[in-house]
Amino acid sequence: MSNRRHHDLTRNTDVVIVGGGLAGLFCALKLAPRPVTVISVAPLGQGASTAWAQGGIAAAVAEGDSAEAHAADTIAVGAGLVDEAIALGLAQEASARVHDLLHYGVPFDRDLEGKLAVAREAAHSARRIVHVRGDMAGLAIISALIEAVRRTPSIRVIEGYAAEALLTEDGAVTGLQLRKAGDAAARPVTIASRAIVLATGGIGHLYAMTTNPAEASGLGLAMAARAGAVIADPEFVQFHPTAIMAGRDPAPLATEALRGEGATLINDKGERFMLARHPLAELAPRDIVARGVFAEIAAGHGVFLDARAALGAHFAKEFPTVHASCMAAGIDPATQPIPVAPAAHYHMGGVAVDARGRSSLRGLWAGGEVSSTGAHGANRLASNSLLEAVVYAARIAEDIEDHSIAAPARLPTAQAIPRYGTLPAQTEQSLRAMMTSHVGVIREREHLAEAVRSFAAIERDAGNIALRNMATTALLVATSAWVRRESRGAHFRSDYPVVEPRLAHRTMTSLAAAKDIAALLSERASVRTAQPMIA
Ligand SMILES: Cc1cc2nc3c(=O)[nH]c(=O)nc-3n(C[C@H](O)[C@H](O)[C@H](O)COP(=O)(O)OP(=O)(O)OC[C@H]3O[C@@H](n4cnc5c(N)ncnc54)[C@H](O)[C@@H]3O)c2cc1C
């Protein structure tokens, strides 16, 4: 689908934005009337985590709250790795970006006096979550932005094409390689551009148990890494403690706001096991709650979110999305506890960017979940991700405004792809299963090494480019998790269970570095297998 008719892809001066979630669409709107092409693998509104966000956007807009308090909460949850200036900047720009969203038509809830209504979420010291009809924030945001995009003639939207490679020359991007989604036999299409914004979302779908859509499988991060971009903090993956165990992939989410409203976590004996684990019990930081739930399940107990006393008959009205997911699974949350488990939910790591959203490659910006700004450190504070997406999308647009973008002299050459073939479902499944079992809530050296070797082999041998990209990102996550010999924030190592103060620095890595680690681990494994024979 396209808002503008005529276009010459070879002499393209458009800014190309890859991704149609909050980061991509907001950036496109902010760039108007500058010509922009938005590429989205799924039709707009689908295949984006944004549409599924339930809580809302963190913004210190309530009386008595402040950007400083918001930043302090962000820093406390981030376990020593948050870039404090970045966190403060994010909090300070929150109110302006929420007003931008109101301007684009997002119907945020208001209180009786007409002020923005704010909800409480875990680890926030104030009621600070701007929301829409209880748990409908994401859908309301994406719907309003899609309407605004369709009304904007400078934005051309290409839906149903998956970006698969960034094309570069001398450390600068020159174009993008795409392919019609779901058609492995289709020939790749090349778009020339010297200004590309990656807004492809997260990596949750690299895990077997996840709340993320299938499109969130780390392809954007892989493309940047393959083009040589610096990748930051890939080991930090947030697991949501309460995905609903309804036998669905992805797993529906029981939003944190339920616990904010008083729902409790109980095991199959009816015990509130979080009371013994943290003074804030169910409202402790996500990683602590996720490990609590994981440990209960590992000990053979069922875990349930119990909203009967806190919400009861009001459940359907207050949390319609969660209510619908439960009812579809045959659970009435007003009268029954909801079975839950932790699931990969949010990636703190991503393409390393500076305060303007620039990556280490000339002409490549990254915004939203695919990026790593330093705002989240080792753990994200709830509802800071939509905020980060919207703040950085605006900053990227502003930065690009100051650039004049020359048309590339010629169409860049498509990347050599090993072999074309359909995505082998079994390899994909085993990769996802291994991410959950070996690179998940609780990690350990030998399992991580095994995962690294396995992902490196897939990355090397895959005949399908999507699989190769998935393995690239999985490899970056697993190698960095193997390297970080401590437990910090969302990264927990059973063999190094405490925080190591001397490791209080962010990870900055690359695909080349990850491959070196994989080679080392493969070498060690072959020496170990060879040793008994030598002896
Ligand atoms: C269930 C759920 C609930 C959440 N609740 C909240 C919340 O309440 N508050 C909060 O702050 N955060 C929440 N989050 C996190 C938040 O939704 C995301 O971090 C945020 O929406 C990311 O926005 P984005 O624009 O970066 O990515 P997305 O919204 O995921 O959009 C990515 C886009 O890129 C496209 N894409 C991906 N790969 C390719 C490719 N190779 N080629 C072309 N297009 C591609 C996708 O189709 C999509 O259009 C939640 C996440 C989930 C999954």
C-alpha cells in the first residue's frame, strides 16, 4: 500500500524506516512533510508489540510527581547500568511526547477534573502510567498513529515486505534488502537510501515462551550486527513474570497493573510465596518476581495470579484484554486464579545508539526496542519502553532534519545470500526452545556454552536468511550472557549468583566478537572430547 504513487527506488532520497510500531510510525509522522518510506513485514497494526501494550506510558504528569523521581526509579531498577543523564532526559521529555500523542488522537484516560489519569505500576514511586480504557493503551496508540500516517501524503508505506539485510559501503549505509514476506522463492528487492531508521522491535520470539509477536524475532538487530554495528547489552532480556498459561504462542499477558491493583501471586497450596522473597512482594522489580515464579514452577508448584479479592466482578470492565484472554482459555478471572509463568517480554539490549539515536554506522539510526540507549540498564522499569520509543523517534526525526541526504550514485548490490529456502520449522523451534531452557530466566556456564555453539553452527550453515538472522541475534545474546560472570538485573547466573561491582559497566559488542567467543568455546569442547582418547 502506498500514499505516494511514483517512485524511483534507485534514486531514492527518502528516509527509509523499517518497522511500523510506535517508534517507526511516530518517527515518520515527525519527519513529515519530508518524504519517508515505511517498511513493515506485517500490515500496519499487526505484528507490532506496540499494539499489545496494556499498561501504558510512564510520564511524571501527576501533581507532586517529577521527572527527577521518575529517573530515580528508572535508575534504581536498572541495577547499576542505567545512563543517568539518558534516564533523566527521557523522563523530562515524557510529558511533551504524551501531548504529541494526544494531538495525533490517542484518547488517554482522564480523571473527573479532566486531567490525565495515572495508574500505579511495579517499582514506580508514584502513580505515573498514562493509559487508555484500563489496558487498551497500545491498541489505542497504534490505531491513532495509523490513521495519522494514512492521512499524511509524504509517508509511503510498504507492507508485507521483510527487511533482511542492510547494505553498506565504507561504514555507511547505502540501502536495504527486502523480500516479500512468506515467499522464500521471491527475489530480493533493493532500496537505495543513505538514511535508514531501524524500528523493528524486540527479540522475544527467539524464545519458546514469549509475550511478543512472531515478528519480534531479532531480525533488525541481526541486520545491524551483520553490517558491523556495535550492539549493546544483548544479554539483558526481561522476562514478564505473569504470562497466561493458555497453551498459546505467543502467550497472552496478565499486565503488571493487575498486581498494582492488588492481585496477588499464589502457588497451588494457596501461599503468597513472594512475601518471603522481597519486601515489596508482588510489586518487587520484574526480575525478582520472574525468578520467584520460575523457582516455584521449577519446584513443581503451579503458580497463579489471584485477582478475585482485588477486582472480582470489576475485572472485565477494568482489564478487558486480560479478561478476554482468560475467558478464551476457559478461566473466569473474577472467580478463578489465573495460571501464569514467566515469558520473554522485553529486550533492554539492542543496537547501541547515542542520545540522538545514531548507531555506530553512518546513516543508520535505531529507535524503540531494537535500540539500546542506556535508559534501561540491566532491567527496564515498567512502561518506560513506549516512552523510550516515542522520545527517541522524535529525537531521530529531529536529527535527520538537520541532515541533507544525497541520493546514492547507484543502486547498491544485493548481498550474497547462501541459499534460498523456506524457514526450517524444526530448527527454528529448537533454537527457540534452547533460548528458553539455556539462555532464559536462570542461566549457567555450561548451558550457555552449549547454546553459543549451537547458534554459531546455525548462523554459519543456515540456508534461509531469516533463520540466519535469528541465529545471529541469539548468538549475540548467548555469548554476552556467557561472558557476564555475575547476576545483575534481568541477567541471572546460578553459577555467579551475586552482583560483581567491578562488572558495573554496559556490554558493547559486535558480531565479530561473538563469533570469536563461539570459536573459542567450540575449540574447548573439541579438546575436551579429544582428551580421553589422548589419555
Ligand atoms: C504484550 C506486551 C505488553 C506490553 N506492555 C507495555 C506497556 O504497557 N508499556 C510499555 O512501555 N511497554 C510495553 N511493552 C513493550 C512495548 O510494547 C514495546 O517495547 C514497544 O511497543 C516497541 O515498539 P517498537 O516500535 O520498537 O516495536 P514494535 O511495536 O514491535 O514494532 C516493530 C515493527 O517492525 C516490524 N518488523 C520487524 N521486523 C521487520 C523486518 N525484518 N522487516 C520489516 N518490518 C519488520 C514489525 O512488523 C512491526 O511493525 C509491552 C510489550 C508486549 C509484547
